[in-house]
Amino acid sequence: MTAPPNPDLVASLSCELIVEVGADGVITWADARTRRQLGEGVATLAAAAAPGSAEKVDRLVAAARQGATTELWETVLVLEGTPVPVAFRGAPSEGGGAVLVGSLVPRDYGALVARMGDTMSELSALHRETERQQRELRQLNRDLDESGRGLKALYSELDVQADALRNASEVKSRFIANVSHELRTPINSILGLTQLLLAHTDGPLNREQERQVGFIRKSADVLAELVGDVLDLSKIEAGKSALRLAPFDVESTFGALRGMLRPLLTNDQVSLVFEAAGPDVPTLETDEGKLSQILRNLVSNALKFTERGEVRVSVRAAGEGAVTFAVADTGVGIPPRDLERVFEEFTQIDNPVQRRVKGTGLGLSVSQRLAALLGGRITAASEVGRGSVFTFTIPATHPDVATFSALSEQALVVDPARAPVLVVEDDAQTLFLYEKYLADSGFQVVPARGIDEARRVLARLRPAAVVLDVMLDGETSWGFLAELKASPETRDIPALVVTVMDREHKARALGADEFFVKPMQRDWLLKKLQSFAAGRGPVERVLVIDDDEVARYLVRRLLADTRYSVLEAADGREGVRMAREEHPDVIVLDFVLPSMTAFEVIDDLKCDPRTRAIPVIVSTSKTLEEGERERLAADTAAILSKAQLSRELAISRIREALDKAVPGSRAAAAAAAGGGRAR
């Protein structure tokens, strides 16, 4: 046998002795009773035989090994020191051994024989059951091997399917990007032209004309919103929606949203209320742009479905470093069965108000995805006829925010060998970043944590530039900027406005030389400071290469009455020829051209010594791939979005292009020599 029988089972089947011997006659297993009665030192049955019985015991073992199980063998063993007659029956076992079952010879010999027969029958049944289980186990192993091969084939097929899905996803993304580009081009043209008409650029409109142009503008806005929502959803699904994390105050965000959403209040029976944040609401450090987009979508949706009453936006501290935002309305409400469906793509609830209100059906779906990116989830509660509440909780500090060491509170000693840059910023981590950005560039950060401190710094030294966060002290910061540019002593100091909100128009109006939305980019900051130090003069001629006549017209109109004159080319070859002949100061190049690609035009310009140094601005309404952006970043001066085209943006990008055309060497040294003197 390959393994000894179960001791408990054997003990239940026999009240006497059971042993197993090997081919050499040595005992390989014995039950507890047998071990106790034979003694621990006994290795063979013959060793336990009474004098004169050893030979008989050997024959008993031999017969059992050969299968002679029909006879009842009787011999005498010494058990616990006493000779005792024992009757054995035996059966062969695997490996050439034998199993022997013995019992003390009682007076009722017939009963003994019957009991021994029953015991052997039980043992035979146990042996057959063991063999059956072994056969089943072998079959199970074969089945498992076949299943394993099947699983390998399945995994291989799943890998192929996954590759196909990835390819399909890439094709879908490219399709959406290309279609959106084709849609955005005419939409941007419509928006630009209606903007010119409504601004009465070429003369006033009568009331009916203005009404009609307004309808066109609204329709174009709906189309632009649809394209934007589709692109947002596509980016999130593709994992290409990057986070821009920076600290900001909720009240500032609410203030910007209040002004941004005011044009949506077309019903005088509905009011929009932003509750003041409580003192326990902390400064947030997350993506303010995405948070604002979520709130804009929720408020816009609430206003659409509220015919009277109010839409209320609130924020409260939620504990454990989190904040909860809520947008509540007194609108038509949502049936319970539809509460989860409202977050599905292209889903619109069927009710009379919905049929009157046009929408994309993507706003809530995009908002839910954006909330997930910020670490939260939007939930909805509603009662039909009474209104709805949309709520989401996000961490006050996004988990991905890196922690930086705080800048020392002590005033910095101005290094005479470096050009001082006054940075008006109250966030220690942001000041630390400025210090790291400018440490090895010939500029030195002089920090001011408030407007009053900035005035004191200006009273004792003249910085090469001022970097101002206008969200620092609200209107006081805007007043400081106006004051800086109005004073004869400071008006020529370059002012860079850097903030978390897009307030470029106001900044430019107050005299800001440059504007940037946080988070700050090191290369941009250095280039601006170096260009200020170099004192680059204004550009005179801008060559616009675009096959779209409307796009060329818009650029020409936007730059009208400025110091820039516009040259036009309708395709790439004509543009390269004009660049060689006219040698413009800046080239504005459309990314999608019919005869040549933008990259081919750029290569032709860079290969010709006459045009190699001319900075190129790429204008596009297409969502660029990562590889396209990387190549354009290496070969062009700036990228201009047609979807956001404005007079200020066009002039800003032209300035950036000219800054990149300025040799960067010796800029900081010039600033240090001419702009860093204390007074």
C-alpha cells in the first residue's frame, strides 16, 4: 500500500491487532493497540513470536504476500510479556508486502472467524473506494490540463480583442478630432463675424438686423458648446485631460462664475444666488478650471429647468480635508427613475420644459467625469415639481499636489549681480517656485506678500519687472496695477499679471505688459523677463498664411488700428514666396492647408537663410495630438487657437513670437546693469 489506512477508521473496524509489513518482512505500519502490545522496539512479527513460533509467523507473512487469504492462521505472540494465541488473516498489499489482521483466539472460534471476515470485507471495500477516487483524481487532473490550455487560448484571444479595442479607440479619437476641426472652422468664422457685426465695427445695425444676428450668434454658441462637450468627453475617455493644480480661494471662483453666468439670467422670475463660504472652508488646491466647469454646467442646467424661484450655489467644509459643493434649484424636478440616467451621455429627460430647452445631453456626463478627476462624485436628489439638488464632495487639496518647502519669512538681501524681480504673491509655495525658476537665470525674486509690502519694496529699489497676482487683495490689486502704470516713476517697469482666473482683458486695459493664467511655466517667465531686459522694438508686418478667406479677414480686422500691418497669402507656396520677398517680422500660419502641410511650410522657411529667423505662430481650430504639439513647440514661437481668437490674444501671441526671436544671451546681465539699481 502507498499509504497507511486511516487509523480511526481501522480502529472502528477492528478490536484486535492490525499490521502492515513490507516485502522484507519489516513492519511498516501498525495501529495503536498493536504498537502498545508488541512493544516499540519490535521490528518484525517473527521478533514478537513466542519460542518455537517464529518460523510459523514467517510462513504466515509469506502466504499473505502471495494472496493466500482463505485460511485462518494461528500462532502465538508475546504481547505485553505474555504468550497469547492470535489468529491472523492476510492479504497482499502494493509493493510486495502484506496486510495482517489478527485477533486473540476466544472460546467462540466461529464468532472470531465471522468477525475477521467482516473486517477483511470492509478493508477490501475501502481499497476499492480508494482506487475509484484515484481514478477520478487522474481524470480531474486531465480535465484541469485541458481547461488550462483553453484559458491560455482565451487569454490570447482577449489580448487580440483588447488590441482591436485600443485601435478602435484611437481611430475614434482621431475621427472626433478631425470632425471637430471641420466643424470648428466654420463655427469660429460665424462667431467672429457676428462679433464684428454686433460690435458695429463697420457701422450700426438696425434693431431687426441686430436681432437676427443675435439669433445667429446663439445658434453658433450652441454648436460650439456641442463640439466642446464632445471633445471634453473624448479627452476624458482617452485619459488626456490633464490637471492644472494650484491654490485658490472659493470666493474668488464664485465671483468669477457670478459674472460669467449673469448673461444666462434671461428670466426675471429666476435669481442666481452664490452663498458666502463659511470661515471653515479652506483654501482649495485643485484644478480650478475643472471645478468651475462643473459648477458652470450644473448652474446652466438648473437655470434651463427653473421657470421661477432661484438657483442657489453653496460650499461647506465636509471634514477630513474635504469640501462639499451644492447647486439647488426650484425647477421642475426629476422623477426618481431618471435620477441616475441624467448622468448618461446624450440623455435628456422627457418633460415639457425639456422639449422647449435645447441642450447637448452631455453637460452632466462631462461634469461627472470631471468630478471623478478631482476625486469626487456628483449625486442628485430631486422631487418632481419642487426642484433638484446636485451635490459633490472633493478633497480640498488634490491628492496629486506635490508639497514644497516654504520660503523663509525673512526679507531677502538683494544681490547686486542679479536683476531683482518683485513678485507680489502671498502663497509661500508659489514664491518658492518662483525662486527655483529664477535661481540660475540672472534674476532674483524679491517677495512681497501684500500690496502694502509691494509699495515699500518699490520705495527702496527699482525692479527689472513686477509679477503680480491680482487675486491677492481683490480690487486693491487691480488698483495697484493701475497705480504702477500711472506713476511716471514706475510706468516703464514691465508688469506681468499672473492669476488663476482668465482676466486678461481687464489686465491689458489697466496697462499690464503680459498676462498668464496659473500655474506658471518657467520657460514662459524667463523668456518674458529676458525680452523685457533686451528692449525689443515693436513689430511692423505680419504675414497671414491661411486658405480660409474669412480667417484672414478676421486677423486683419483684429489688428486694424494697431502698429501691425498685415500681409496675406492664400496657400503655403504663396506664403513661402512672400516670406522670402517681403521678409515679415512674424508669420501667422494655419495648421491645415490644402497644398502643403504646416510642417512642410515650416521646413521650407527654416531651410532658407532669408526666412530662418522669422518667428512662426501656428493658428488652428484642430485639437492637436501630443506629437504635433511637441514638434510645433520645437519649431514655432506660439500656438494661436482660432476658437479663442480676440484682439488681445492675437497681439499677445505676436509679442510672444517676437520675444522668442530675441537672442536670450546677456539679457539678464543687461537688466542687472540697467534695472537693478536701488534708489
